[in-house]
Amino acid sequence: MTARTYLTAVAFLLGGATLAASAATGEFGNECVMGLALGKDIATDCSVNTVLNGRTYCFGNEQAKSIFLKKPEEFLTKAQIYYSSKGL
């Protein structure tokens, strides 16, 4: 194995590890909490998230997260009501 091939392989492995570490697993099957609070199903990769009371919540974008953080308990309640009504 040449030095160039080795460095390329190491860079690829490190890049993959970084990507795997950046995506979290969140509540509600990784759906956007703000979407759920508004009665919408928005799948996310959970790269935008926050931890509240030891639980990870995902968002479709930073704006949704910012709005959620202004009234987290209110939006969580709405999200839980909608999510539980789906019967999953």
C-alpha cells in the first residue's frame, strides 16, 4: 500500500466517523418536533437537535429549533399529542 493510498483510506474512515457522530437519534422517530407541534410529519437526519431533560429532539432546521427553545414545554406537549394520535 502506498503512502497516498493509505492517507486516502484514513481520510475516508475519519470522514465517515465524523458523519456518523454528527447525526443523533432523537425522540419521535427523528421527526421535527416543531413540525409535529404544527400537525405535520417532517423527517430529519437529526443533525439539528437539542437535548432537553436528557432526551434528544430533532429539527428540520435551525429556525425551527430557535422557535422551539422559546417555549419548549408548550411545543413538546403539542408534538406529543399529534404524534400519539398517529397510532404508531
